[in-house]
Amino acid sequence: MLADDPASSDGPVVAAFTSVQLDRTRGRAWSAMTATHPSYRGRGLATWVKRRSLNALAEASVHEAWAANDATNAPMIAVNDSLGYQPAAKSISVRRRLHH
């Protein structure tokens, strides 16, 4: 979603967006990222763009949508809850430090 940035005279900015990875063969999608520009937060734009994405996926015969949340990101958890996402599984994260 493009909008004029109220904090700048540089022209339009991306106010909110969402992106998905699609596995068309299995009919499922993974929410890769949803974000809202700080100047536009609190207006429901993340929910709006994510709902539009889910509707487009459903029209394309995708029957499952997955997302992951950082447990400390309460606003995104609230967005996903409002869209009907439900806990499905626990995951294991691994990390490796890289040294120069």
C-alpha cells in the first residue's frame, strides 16, 4: 500500500506490505513478512494487507496459510489471531555464530 509520508515531503512511501512464499503443488503458503511503516502503525494496515493476501491465495486454490511469530511481537500476534491463525506446532531454531 502506497501513501504520502506525513513526516516527509519526499513523496509516496510503502505504508504496509506483506509477502508470501507459495507451494502451489501442496496448496499452501508461508507468510514471509508483514510490515507497516512506523508513521502508519496502529491503523489496521497490517491486518488489511494480510487479509487481502489471504483472500488472493484462497482465490488461487491455496488451502493452507502458515505464519511464524516472534513471541515478543504482540502486535503481529494480535494481527494473526484476528485473521484466524491458530497454533499448529512448535519449532526448533538453531543458530551458529560466525567469526571473522
